Amino acid sequence: MKFEGAMTALVTPFRDGSIDFEALAALCEQQIAAGVDGLVAVGTTGESATLDVPEHVAVVKHVVEVAAGRVPVIAGAGANSTSEALELSRASREVGANGLLHVTPYYNKPTQEGLFRHFKTIADEAQLPIVLYNVPGRTACDMLPETVARLAEVEHIVAIKEATGDMIRATKLVSLVGDAISVLSGDDFTTFPLLACGGKGVISVVSNVAPHWMADMWDAAVAGDWGKARELHHRLQPLTELLFVESNPIPVKEALSILGVVGPEIRAPMYRCSESLRERLRAQLEVEGLL
């Protein structure tokens, strides 16, 4: 299975410290109705860093049940320990995930050979399609294009979420592996240029708030309607910029709260966004006709 198109990195709603499964189901239904091509559960945007393992698995299971096969569900299963990553991978497979998102191990800073062996071990044992995730701004670990090219030859590795924000890097990746695995944008603001360079989609934060626009951008690009895709790219940019003024997922949760989709609760050490950003988000949502 290959993963392509506009896929949403879902937030994890909370109510009084616990997961709000009702709000999560409503969010999933909204995303599917808007035409997204996949749902990513418990990634960075889903606050994977502050969910314990039972919560993590419960979220994946719930999203799988709500999706009911209408779109694929990719489970965030990354860890900086290979054994822990395997544990999360097995648990995600058991509850029905269609694929796994595996971030580069954070904090311990493995070498390129260590990265290759980490991901190959997971691919060999997890037996599910795997999306690699390179986001050195968060992990202090950068997986180089040459390592990705090696991993593109490993069975079950089908895509990479490229989140360096560097279009030179992204273009090189497409050139090296674009025929073997899907190169996906991991930064909303690079989605259109990456599609134009041969990228195969996006794992998006902004599509939590405006899923129809992100889905339409992908559909337009696939159809060769680059004028429409470009128009949607520019339309999304002001909202995209606001959603990253503070650390993700602080602003996107606030935007969804303003829209009445989920509550604003977020887990420490994250904290609700500033009042000034809240008002800017509300104003932008009104300008865009989303509120």
C-alpha cells in the first residue's frame, strides 16, 4: 500500500484530562466528509509525547473504528528506543491501523547507520506499510537523503514525511526516491511547491481546520490544474502562518476550539495560546468564512 494525497495529522481532544473520544469521532467524520485521503493518529499534532501507551493505542483504535475502512489510518508509532517503537507498532497493528508513522529517534542522536538499522528492524518486524518522518527541528536528528534512498529499497517502507522546510532537500529526495516511495510534505507551507516538484501529498496540520481546501489542492494538482492548486495554496497561507506562531499543536487546537469542533484543552508542558493569537485566529477564521 502506498500513501498519497491530503492526509490530516489529527489533534487529540481532551476533556478534564482524559481523551474526548466523542470529539475525536466528530473530527474524523468532518475530515472524511471533506474528502481527505487519510488520517494520521497520535503524531506530533496528536500530542504523542504526552500520551501514555494505553491512551496512545486507544486513540489509534478509535480512529480506526470511526474511519471504518473509508480512508486509511496511519498510526504514529515512533520512539527513540527501537524496542519501544516495535511495541507501539505491534499494538497499532493489532487494533487495525493500515500503516505506521515512524519519526527519527529523538534526543539520543543516532548515526546514519543507526537510523538505517532502526528503521529496517521496524520494517522487518512490524509488517505494515511505514512512513518515515524526518523533522530535525524537533528531534535534533537529521536523516540524510542518501539514508532515505537506502531505506526506500527496504520492504514495507512506502513513504517519507519530509519536514525540514528545505525545498532543496525535498527536491533532492524526490529525485532520489520519488519513483520508489512517496515523498510527503510535513510542513503545510511547502505542500504546493513539493507537489509541483513531484511530491505525492501532505500530512497536514492546517487540514484539521480547513480539510476541504487541502483536499481540493491535492485533487487539483493530480488533475494538472496547477492554477487552482496555486490559488488554494495562497488562500491557505495566512491561516497556515498563524497555526505555527506558537508550537504545534497549540494554535490548531485553539482554532478548532473557536470553531466548536474540540475543546481547547492541551497537556502540559504545552499551554493554551496567548490571548492575542487567539484573537488573530478568530479574525482569520472569520475572514476565510470558516467561522
